[in-house]
Amino acid sequence: MLKKVPVREQDPKTRAANFQEVCLGYNEEEAVKEASRCLNCKNAKCVKGCPVAIDIPGFVWQVKEGNFQEAAKIIAKSSSLPAVCGRVCPQESQCEGQCIRGIKGESVSIGKLERFVADWSRENGFVPDKPEHTNGKKVAVIGSGPAGLTCAGDLAKMGYEVTVFEALHEAGGVLLYGIPEFRLPKEGVVKPEIENVKKLGVKIETNVIIGKSVTIDQLLEEEGFDAVFIGSGAGLPMFMGIPGENANGVFSANEYLTRSNLMKAFRDDYDTPIAAGKKVAVVGGGNVAMDAARTALRLGADVHIVYRRSESELPARAEEVHHAKEEGIIFDLLTNPTEILTDDSGWVKGMRCIRMELGEPDSSGRRRPVPVEGSEFVIDADTVIMSLGTSPNPLISSSTEGLEVNGRKCIVAKEANGKTSKKGVYAGGDAVTGAATVILAMEAGRAGARGIDEYLRETRTP
């Protein structure tokens, strides 16, 4: 009982050459066995560690008893995207990180059990109940990523008529364009989850750019919406500002992953161009950097991840780092780029770097990396992918009078309810915080739904 039931995965050498899902998940027997490890704590710390407060002991108990549909009903009360969360949430630092089992052994594999229940639900046709009646109030949700879909799903369950506006030609946001197929299958997982949200009564309109196609003021004043939730994410990439960064063969991870994931560049039957590269350097240490590196590997490249801090400070999930190493990706830690080198035609031919060492802690509490004098060296590369984070696109804020933003161009909103400076407008997720995790965006979506419900109840005429 001290060890988790092992989860089946593709062999590293096999999966490094394909885009099929790495983790194969639990079968029924394995799920019941793992669920039996749960202590069913009365004061469950795992729930406090879950940003959307799923009744974890409740659904795990139902899995233990073999009542998978009941487990699905319990999860559905708190999450509209369980198959996604079971795959990409950082459970080790949230629910599983709080699990009492983890004190004298390994914590219960809550994420893998959530994934099992969600996959069982899809395979067996279980759909959450749709509300019997609507209350006549209309809410517009901007963005169909995890924050927007969660907010829309919660509002629909409350009886609101919800329309989601998505700028791209397909719904899903970062779930669709940002996370690779080998971590999050689109046809088998993301699209069915979106369909379940639509089955709650939510309408989704694609190819609508808020700030261009229509403004927030027009939604409120001309289109008859009573409130708006902004969950537009953060898709504006950041760069280092070093010499050579404008060279041919330098990409943001955002563009690189969008070409592969949304535009299917990894598939032979699509014509989307992508710079596969033979020697690829990925700058950054987060989950997005791991995704870009592992995508480049599968496209046939030798890949280095270049990160200026030590391994213990890598912001990526431990599981993603482990998978990347298994697949043969090389980690150049305590290393910082100083210049991208180019050939006579302006194409990348290498990246000059300098070794770093950890000095005194900075404002974040982490030890600040400082250069080691005389330690410069060159990494041979024909492609460089910058994965340094993203910020919100300013289009919405610049086209909406009275909407306050901070110095990072993020929308200012109250964490508890998503309320912004503009009446009737709420916001959450990466548009407010900058790039963060799927589950934190979902938490913000739930908070926004609560805030909108409270606001519209107060303004509702008797």
C-alpha cells in the first residue's frame, strides 16, 4: 500500500518517434486497486490542494467500489474538463502533494484516477445533466480555453444562456494549440470535453476576434448580453533581446507548437510548414519548453534544453522532465544564451552561451543565477525555440474603455470573483495572471462564474 499502482506508458524509444499519447492510463482493475489505497480522510487535505475543490475522497471511494458513473457525477459538479485535468494538471504540487498517504509512502495517484473516470465516462456515453430551464440572462465568454470553458460550463449549470466567442477557427484555446498530441490527444480527449460543455447548452462561435469583429461595449450595449467574462489567455510571446534573435530559424514556442498542434504540421497529410531542424536548442525550463523540445525530437532533431538555473528549479512538472530525459533530450542547465550566431544567409548556425552559478536569492526567493566569467561556449544549432513565457494580447484591453490593466498588460481583476474595473465585465486565467497552468485558469473561470451569478442576481428585476 506504500507504492502507487504503476501506470502503463509507451516505451521511450518507441514514443520518441511518434505523436501518440505517452501515458496509457489505468484499466478498471488497476484503478480500483489504486483507489483502495485512499484513506478516505474526514478532513481531506487533498481537496484543499485542488484549485477547483473536487470532492476527491468522494469520487475515489466510488472508484474503489466500482461505481464509475457515480464517480463521474461527483467530479462533474466541480470540473467541466476532467479528462484534460487528469492529464496535464500538476497534481504533485496540488492534490497529491497534500495527500496523507504521501507522508509514509507515495500519495494516491489522484490525477490518474480522475483521468480514468473521465475516459470511462467518454467510452460509456456518460454526459453531465443539462439544466431543465434557463433564467433568460445572457452571458458572453471571450476565449474557449480552460478559463472560458469552465466559466461557461458553470454558468450554464446555473441556468444562464452562454455564448463563447473564440478568435481561432476551432474551440479549445491553449488545450488545442499549446499542448502536444502526445500529452493531450485532440480528437480523443479535448474535443469530446468541449462537446460535453456544449451539451450543457453553451453556444460556441469561432472566428470572432473581440476588439475587431465586435467590441465588449457592443456585446453589452447592442448584442443584449448582461455580463461578459474575459478568458482570452496570454498568447503574446516574450523574447530575450539578445543579438541574432531575429535570425531565420528562431521561433517562439507559441508559434512552433501552434503550427504542430493546431495546424497539424506533424502529420504527413497536412501541408503546414514547420522548421523541423536537425539540431534544435530550446531556451526555457517550463512545461511549454518541454513540449517544444519533445515535439522537435519527434520531428527528427537532436534537442538541447537550455535553462539558466539548476534542475531543482526547473518550473516544468517532474513527470515532463523525466519523460524528456527518457526520450534522449539533453539538458544544458545553469546555462544562459548571450547571442544567436548566423551564417552568411542569415540562418541560425549556433548559439553562444555562458555558464551560470547560483548566487543570492532574488525577489522570488530563488537563488539568482550569475554568469561565470570566461565560461562562454557555443551550442551547435540550426533552430532556436524561445520558451520564455507569454503575456496577454493588448487588443481587448485597448478596445475596451474603462478596463484597467497593470504594467504587464494583464487585466486587473479580483481573485475571488473575477470582477474588473468595468461594470458587468469579469476576467480570469492567463489574461489576468499571465501564463499559468490549466487548473489555475479553471479555478479563475469558476470564480468568474460565481462573480457573474452574484452580480446578475443583484441586478435582476423582481
